[in-house]
Amino acid sequence: QVQLVESGGGLVQAGGSLRLSCAASGRIFSISSMGWYRQAPGKQRELVAIITSGGSTNYADSVKGRFTISRDNAKSTVYLQMNSLKPEDTAVYYCNENGRWYDYWGQGTQVTVSS
């Protein structure tokens, strides 16, 4: 069973930065697409960024130019560097590991951006 453990969330002022990490167990990390999703109170979960096993990335329009997703296959870890944070970025951020036959989620980490 794969486990995903997120870390790096917290409280930050608008304009600040945070770096989220997601460490994956198991031996499928290098062939998985890894994504970051977020869910704000009263809203549906939405895709923030995704990185494929080949390193291709895709971002939600709302975070383009501010967030960067990256991965370290040797450490089975995916990162989300978040810069120029806005209050509307406040949400629980979830890590996702996805393959053709599987889909795993982390427990989430809270990010709160104060104005």
C-alpha cells in the first residue's frame, strides 16, 4: 500500500512563500504522475499542478507563474514551491499519485494566507 505524507504547510502573509513536500512510499513513484490539489472551505477539490513521470508539468491558470512543481525520483518526493501567495490560495493541499491502475491521496496539509 502506498502512503503519501505531505509537509510544509502553515500560516504565511500575503506575498510570502511556502514549499510543500510529499514523500511517497512504495516502488512506483518514478512511473507515476504526481499532482497537487487543493480544497478550500465550501469548494470542490481542484487541480493545482501536475508533473508526469517524464517531467512534463501543467498548472491551474490561477497559479501559473507563482507556483512550481518538481520531483526527485531518488527521494520519491514531489514538491510545490509557492511564491507570491494570495489569501485565495488558502486551502488544504493534497498530494496525489496516479497511474493507469492506481490513484493514491495524502492526508492533506493546511495552507493559510493572511491578508
